[in-house]
Amino acid sequence: MQCALAVPRLPPRDAGTPALSVVDMHAGGEPLRIVLAGCPEVAGATLLAKRRYMRQHLDHVRRRLMFEPRGHRDMYGAVLVPSELPDAHLGVLFLHNEGYSSMCGHAVLALGRFALDFGLVPASPAGTREARVNIHCPCGLVAAFVECEGGRSRGPVRFHSVPAFVLATDLMIDVPGHGKVVVDIAYGGAFYAFVSAEKLGLDVCSAKTRDLVDAASTVTKAVKAQFKINHPDSEDLAFLYGTIITDGKDAYSEEPTTNICVFADEQVDRSPTGSGVTARIALQYHKGLLELNQTRAFKSSATGSVFTGKAVRVSDTLSFLFVNVFLMGLKRPDLGV
């Protein structure tokens, strides 16, 4: 006997609570929830002003998207907004379990494909094999390059970072439970503390994730208490985003070097961390361990996914050695609606 199934109707909802339409993606295993519709207008003349406005007036949107039951403690999000920059195809505000980031590499990789497939950039001429998508992030303008065919994305995505730099090396930080620990701090659109797992009595490749999270969070708190973060252009960007625990294999090798990033409120990045890898490349170049245009592979200890990157240009100022980095995700970001 055949029976017709009626299309289910959405239950009644509070008319004062707008429905949010989203697209879920991931890059290297790290999720990205992109808001398509339903977010109230984010006011502000600049992207950083919009970031401040959303934090002060629209944080309920972030909480609905990131937290249970719709999300989870490691969910990551993106709200697309207009940019004041004439060359930008779109502006973006990044969301996580604690607040709002200044940069997110895995999100840029996913957004490059999203922008191309959802028509947010002009159609490329016939035969184009790579489309450029200019994404205005809170840290600045980032150019994503998306392999394409017939106007649709295919294959890997790569991006050209904002200038990365090293803020401090060989800092001695008093870390509770671990004593004095040597830490480096570098910027790749966001600031990270870098520490070898060995200095924390751990192995980044085999330790339990909970142990790595606890150690990284302790380092983050200690650095925040003992070292002041400064950014040369904006106070909005002058904060420590998290700690990246590495395998200590910073000297160049054709084999991947492994790390795990713990950021915001003990949130674990399942990818190798795009902005973190950018900062780590700048750190390795600064220490003379990596040459220009020398490609290095970085592996996530959480999922085994791999990003590759290289320093492609250097500019020296009185204060910092700025390093521009090209980063590529080896796996195609997956799309799910």
C-alpha cells in the first residue's frame, strides 16, 4: 500500500525572534557556520566598528549559532557584512565560543569557495582556472585564490595573508604547574603563544586532547598576566588569541610538523590553524629556520589534516620584520546545507 508523506511544516515560533539561515562548511575538519540570512543589520562605518557593534549589541546571535543545542563548544562562525574597502568582495566577522576573532585562516579557505559558488564575486571569464576572492577580515584584506572550472570551485584553495610578524622570542613565562617555560609570540592576523610540547612534559602527537587543552590554557593565562600584547596599527587587534603547542620540529624538513591550537575559551581547532600556521611560518623565518618560497607542511594533531605554507615576501621596518605568507589547504572544504 502506498501512502503520501506530507511535507512537514515548521512549528510556530516567536515572531520577534528571526530565523537564521546558515550554510555549514569545514576546512581541514574545523567547522564554519556561515550566516546566509536572518542576522540583524550590523552597524558601523568600518569593519572593526562593526565587530565592536556586534559584540555590544548582537551577541545573542553569536550565542544562538555557537552554543548548544544548535552548535557546540568548538563551533566556529562567520557573519558576512559590507566592507568599506573598495577592493573587497565581502567583509566578514568571525565568531567563536568566547567572542570575535580578528582572523581565521580555515574560514578564509572555506569562504573563498563559498563566495565563488554562491555568486558573491563577478563571474570569471571562460577558461579561468583560478578565481581571486578578496575577503576583508578584521585584521585586513586577505586574498583567497580558488581553483575553479566552469565558474564553480574545485580543488584546493589558498590565500595570501596579511603581513605576519614576531612580537617576542624566548620569553621566560612562569606557568603554574610547569615552572619557567620558554614561549614565542607571533602574529598571523591574530596573536598566538608558541611552545614546544616537550617543555610542558607532553607529546603533541600522542597526549590526550584534554591534557593538551589544559596545558595550553594555562600558558595562555600566564602570558596574558605577564606580557603585554601590542599591535602596530590597532588596539582592537592587540590581544592574545590562544596558545599553539608544537612538536618542536621548527627546522625545515619535508616531513610535516605537528601542532594543536587552543584558543578563545579552551576551544580546539581541528585544522592545523590557518592564522596560526601563518604566524608560525613568520616565526620560523625570523629564526632563520625557513627560507623564502620554501614550502612547509603543518599537520593537526587533532585530525591529521594538513595545510602547507611558505613565506613569499619580506619587508623590514624599524619595529618589525613583516612576512607575507601564502597558505594552502590540501583538502577541499566540504559543503553541507
